[in-house]
Amino acid sequence: MWSELKKIFGSSDPTGKMTNELNEMLRVTREMAEIIRPHVMENSLTLELRRKVYKMDIQVNRLERSVRKRVITHLSTSGGHINYCLLMMSLVKDAERIGDYLKNITEVSELGGVAIPQGDLHDELSDLIGVAHMLFEETPKILESQDTESAMQAIEEGRAANKRCDKLLVELAKSDLSASQTTSMVLLTRFYKRIGAHLANLLSSIVMPLHKLDYYDEKELHIPEDTR
């Protein structure tokens, strides 16, 4: 599905700008994540950096609106490629939601969060954040290369991390952390879980048919013949 989308929207102007803008959304959200990462566990993001992240999120939102407008224009003028237009709409929504969750992470202190103390829970969350950043790194590459094997592997790693996030939330309920520390842990766990899920959704466009987008089922994989 993604390879067909690139052929259609990557071949000519102005439709070719759609894939360029989606790629830019992924680039900007990855940069947002890198700005935030060193400050997450200590909840030490400065006001200046928060403002920078907010401006970048606005940029992501504008890119999404631009893609949506281009899709509508394309459908109105050509009337073709409906499936692929629907796919593009779904992909840019996932990218936009990633930006929202990254912005939410910068707001944890306003919601009562504080620095997270060292320990097993700290280490587990830090490791899960690492998985999310791995997906940030690999998703654009996999989308570009159309590597179905890498896509399936990344999706599986994302799914495993999601299960670990759920388990971590259960452990937090039994921990002796303070209310403020628990607030930080719960919010960050949920936000990074959702980021990982949206990145996995993007990857699912490589291996799943349109009506199963966002749902990864090995029994219904849509793999091109020449990659089997």
C-alpha cells in the first residue's frame, strides 16, 4: 500500500508534495522527541525548550492541514486514487497525534509531576522510552525502503513495549512512590505508549491492507509477491 502511495503521490507536483510533507512531519516530531528526552526523567525541561517544542508542534499541525487540503484537492480534480488518499489521511493523523503526545510530555510538571527517583521503575520507564526512540529512528527508514521484514520486527517490538507499559502501570499501583512521582510515571508511561502505538500504525501501512490499517495481524499480512 505504501509503495503504491509513493508512486502516485511522489511522482508529480503538486501531489508529490504530500509525501514530502508527511516525511517532514516525521522529521519534526523526531526532533521534538530528541529535545525532550534528556529532561524527561528529571522533569527539567526549561520554559525556553517547552516553547520551542510548542512551536514545532504547531508546524506539525500546519503540515497535516496542508496534506489534508492537497488530498481533498486531488480527489476533487481527479476523482482517482481514493484508497491511497484515505491512507494518506490516516498516516498524517498518526504523525499529528505523535506531536500532541510529545507536547503533553512537556506539560507533566503542570499536572503535578516531579523528578523520578532511581530504581527499577525508573530503569524500566527509561528503557521503554528508548524503544520509542528506536521507532522514531527506524520508521522513516523502513517507510522509505519498504522493508516488510524490518516493518514486522519493529511492530512486534512496539507491541511488546506496549505490554510492558501496561505491566508497569500495574507495578506503579503497588509502589511506594509519592503521589507526585507516581503522577510523572503514569503520565509518561501512557504518553510514550501512545507514541509507540502511532509509530507502529505508520509501519502497518507497509504490511496491512487499508481496511486493516493500525491492526497488525500476521494472518492477514499484505506483503508484495517479490518480497516473499
